[in-house]
Amino acid sequence: MTLIAELERAAAGFTAALAGAASAAEVESLRNAVLGRKGELAALMSRLPELPADERPAFGKAANAAKERLNRLLEERLAAFKAQVDGASLSRFDPSMPGRMPERGSLHPVTLVMEELCRILNNLGFETVDGPEAETDFHNFEALNFPADHPARDMQDTLFLGDGLLMRTHTSPMQVRAMLERKKPPVAVIAPGKVYRRDYDLTHSPMFHQVEGLLVDDGVNLAHLRGVLTHLLRELFGPDVALYFRPSFFPFTEPSVEVDMSCVICRGSGRKGGEDGCRVCKGTGRLEILGAGMVDPAVFAAVGFDPSCTGFAFGLGVERVAMLKYGIDDLRLFFENDLRFLGRFVK
Ligand code: PHE
């Protein structure tokens, strides 16, 4: 067979193979086999010296023409495959499908409750104040009438930092800071924030939140405290909530009270759905909700106020309120950052 005839046969073979190629990848491998540097066409060209000199130009021309034609065919084929792929992905696009919404963040239930507490109290005229979580012994204990070595310090499971600093065990040091700052009555502040205790189990977390309230003014008495707390708890839990004051002890208030409210689940009956005792209040019909009292004269003295001043203070656990408000029975849920839990509290 002449070289020209071999060239034509190779070209025909390539054309047929191209037509039969099932993918762009197959086309690419044909390009290598036929048109590549070590491909069939190159092999034929290298045999040019076999031809008599006068036939060489014609063969060279024919070979170049064949190469060009085959290249063009190959590019067409590749373009066709590409168009197919684009078409396929377009046909998979369904404009009626719902879009993918970006996940929306939401506020933590503790934040929501804290904001609500502040809103209610701000509306009564209490100003929100803020202070350090790493506190001095003076602000956390001494000025609050906890003398050094007094057993009442035991109740506070303190995390000490050294150098006279500790993690505040309650928000009450903000009473001291607010009075020192204002220098004289009236003082009407609330202090929301984190507090720390060396305690960890089902119902205690080493970090939790409190909101402190303090009112110092002429003639403040226990009835004012009761009025403010009744308003606060009814705003939070509904107009039927009843409050009970129980005598208690805090070094910085005298008298001191522990405030209970009627159970939000069984509405104070102690029963739930008939004969079973209510699980939330353990059948008592009441829930312990906060500590409070009249500011002790020793605290006024420590901050340079006239010890005959009158004032009340209260401190309330935010997680406790959030658990009752949202019916959450495991404190740990607040701190595990599980989005399935946190995503349920959208305002
Ligand atoms: N600070 C107290 C506590 O955390 C609560 C409290 C605040 C009691 C203000 C009385 C007055 O236990």
C-alpha cells in the first residue's frame, strides 16, 4: 500500500473512532493515539524519506491537510460532549425546589430571660449596671458583712484566683460598687451577669447567671420589695402568680427572706392532672425563686452611707427562671450548645 493510501486509511479509521467515542475522555485518548507526537500520523510522516523525492511534497501537503481536518473534527466532538454535560446539569436544575436557607442564629434562652428581666425592671426605673466577674474579697464578701472566717462564706463555694481576687460568687458585689459610685441615695440599679461557684451536678453549674436588684431611698420597706417582686414575677409568669416570703439569712440583708412563688406547672395545687404529685414543685405547690431582704446597716456603713438609710436588695437565678418559664428540666442543656435545643427559642 502506498504511503498516501495508508494515510487515508488512518484518517478514515480516526474519523470512525471519533464518531464512536462515548466520552470526552475517549476523544482525548484518540487525540494522543493519532495526532500526538508519537501517534499514527507522526509515524507516517517519519516515513517520508521512503518516497521518491518528487512525491514527497504532495504527501507532505496531504498529511498536513489530514492533520488539520482531523483536529477540527476532534474539537467539534469535544465541544459536543461539553454541551451535553452543560445541558444535563441544566436539566437537573429544578427552579421549583425550595431554596437552601442560611441557618439563622437565635438568642440563648438565658439571654432572652435576662433581657426580659431587665426590661421589666428598667420600666420600673431601675438602671442596669455592669461590673467585673473577677472580684476583690472586699466587694464580694467583706463589704457585704461576711467577716473573714465567717461560716456564711462556706455557702458560697468560692473559686479563688489568688492575690486577693476571686470569681464573684453572686451579683451582690454590684450593690457595693453601685453605692460607692453614687456616694449617696437614691440608688436604683439592677446588675445582670455571670457568677461562679465550685459546684457541679444535675442542678448546679460552676457558672450561672443572676440578676441583682438594689433600691436605696427614703422610707423603703419590705412592702416595697414585695410590690416590686410581685410585679416582676407576674410579668414573667402570668397574673395569677402568688408570692410567699419565708424568713431566711444573708449576711448583707436584715431581715432576709427567701421568696417562693406558686408553682407555674400545677398552679399551686401540688397536683398535676389529678392524683399524681406535681414533679416540678414536688407536690408542695411552691417554688423557691429568689433571695432578698432589707439592706443591712453594716453594708451601708461599709460603703460610707448613713447606716440609718433604708433599702432593699434581691438576687435571682436566671437559669432557674428560664427552666420554669420554658419547662426545661435539665440545667446542662443551657451549656451544651446543642443547636437543636437552642434553635427552639426564637423570639
Ligand atoms: N446574693 C445572694 C445569693 O446569691 C442572693 C441575694 C441577693 C439575697 C440580694 C439577698 C439580697 O445567694
